[in-house]
Amino acid sequence: MTTREEKIFTGLFDEAYKKCFNAVHTEPLSETDSKVLSNDIFEKTGLVIGPKSLKNYSLFILRMEEPGIKKENPSKATLDTISRYVLGAPYTDEVKRKGSESHFPWWFRYSRDFGDAGYVKKIGTGNPAMIRTLLVTAIIIIILLSLLFILTGPGVGNTSFRDDFNSVAEDSLSAKGWIIKNRDMLYWPKRDSKTGHLTLYTLESDNWPLGEKQAGIKNLLLRRTGGNCFETEVHFTDFVPRHNWQQSGIILCEDSSLRGKMIRLSIGYNDFFGGFRKDPEILIQGLSSCESGSLSRPEEIIHFTLYSLNKEYASLVETNLKFSALKIEKNGSRIKFLYTSSPAESYSFRELLTGNFSFNPKYVGIFAIRGWSDNEAIPVNIDSFSMHSIHCGR
């Protein structure tokens, strides 16, 4: 790369780092973070950059002024992939890119519009009056942010999001901040099966491993929490699980690779009672690995029987599951779990559990799974999802 391209690449990589980790690039990527960034780039673009390459780029950028540092020379294809990631280009793959975008337009677009060392480094080449204006503006912004912090209290971010899934096109979901993990090529294209809903399917997968089966939820949708105090809820239409362990709900996790601590709240089906004879049940289950992370099996913190199932009440259960919803309120370490289920949309939430958990999730997601069972995949029609910041300590 030329010196100019190195400067542009530095700004591009820093923006990719900030987009993935919501932080400034000041330390070389660790092996774990390199994998997280590589996975996020693949999930957003459909293109691959290896974790080792990303780790080397990070080290080079932070130490390029040091004598003897090994130079990096990423290919135009790599520069284009990172540019697509930063600029939010449509999802593609290598075959499609070679067929229609072999000239790497996203890298040239970034180089043209954001090049020459980016916005911040241009300040040093400006005139004194411009520099004074920028400094005064920065001071005013800092003062206003300080006042906002004083007025709103600690732990209140600007997170306020709602998705009614009027569009579930992939570019629309990505533009709204959704990170799509582990696409299933048979069922992901069916996500628009019900108008005004996101339709997921109870596929064989789980966020905890079992034997040789690796952890990973198919068609998982994640987004960043944006703080440590928030409330989030998901609403379903006509979701009636019928076999073990068909379920759907909300997951909170420390990282997008599902390797850290997690909490999961879901509506599901259970007919396993350790050999005792009981009617199957529709239950609300809460699982937590906040004490162990991924080192052992999770702890069941909620097992609430919503309905016992028998032939006499089958139609009534379906009626009462016309509209159902789950809600999690996180206020620092204190987390409250709630649910609602009724024939009408306006039914109020009921509390299931409130407890203290040593847990600071960076992502919240919505999912549908059936664990490692081999029963059928049924649709889960998700009507809406929302997440809002709240005052810590309220």
C-alpha cells in the first residue's frame, strides 16, 4: 500500500472496530476479539476475512510508526470487504461480487469520500480559525452531554428501539441494527411467511452445547443493548408449541458468539417429568449461566407452567395463546422477568421472578429453537420487538 492508502486503511479499520465493539481502537485485537470481528463481518457482508489477518492488521495500525514493524498489504478484495462492512453494503458472497462488483466499488467509494486519513486527522492541516471553531464546538458538545448526564442520571443511554417487522428484507433488518447469525438456507428465506411479522422456525440448535453438538442458534437475531439498564420485550401471535423442546423467546448474552454468560427466557413445550405421568405443559422457562458462563450446564431459574395440556382444554389453550409476550427489565444487577398471554392484545404483564445476577450483557436477541430434539420445525410469528433505556436505580 502507498502511504496515502495506509492512512485511509487506518481510518477504515478503526471504524470497523468501533462498529463491532462500540469502542475506540487503542489495543491490538485479542484472539477472541479477532474471531468476533471476523464473524460479524461475515454475518453483515457474506464475505470472509480470517481472524489472524484482522489481528495482524490491528497490530500494524497501532504500531506502524515503530521501527521494524512488519508491513501489512491487504488486497483490494479485503479492503472492499471491510468497506462494505463499515458502509452497510447489501449482503453478498464471493461469487456474486466477482460477477457484478469485481472492480471493488465500496473500497473506492470509501477511499473517495472518507479518505486522506479521515475527518479527525484533517484537522491538523486546516487553518487556525477552523481549528478554533472545531475546538469551541467540541467544548460545547461536552458541556451539553454533561448536562444531559446530570439531568437524566447514570446508566441512561439513548437506546430506544422498536421493530414491528413491517419489512423483514435483509437490508431493512441490517439497517435497523439487527445482526443475523447462523442463517439456515432453507428456513431463513421463509421469514416473511406472515404479513407484518418476522417468522422464525423451531430448528435443531441451542445456545449451550451437548456432547459433540456445538452451541449456536440458527437464524438468531441480535442487537446491542447500549447500556446496563434497559427493558426489552417480544410479542408473539398464535405461538403454540406442540413438541419437546419447541420454544421461542429473548436471550441476553455477553458476546455474539454465545461463549460468555447468558440468560434466556422463553415460551416452550415440556412433556418430560423424570418418568412420572403428567399432562404435557406449555411453560415459561428461564435459564442462566451467569455464575458459570459456558463452563457447565445452565441453571433453571424459572419453570412456570402456563397451561397443562389435555384434549378437553386444547382449543382453550390455543385461544389463550392468541397473543403472548415476554419481557425482561434489567436495572444494574437486578433483573425482572415478566410474561403475558391472552386472547386480547392489551392484557397486562405479570411478574415471574426478580433476582440479582452478576451479568452485563452486550447483546439482546430473539430466537426459536427445539434444542437437540428431532421433532418438527414449526413457525413462530413474532409481531414486534422493543428495547428502551431506563433510569438505573429507579
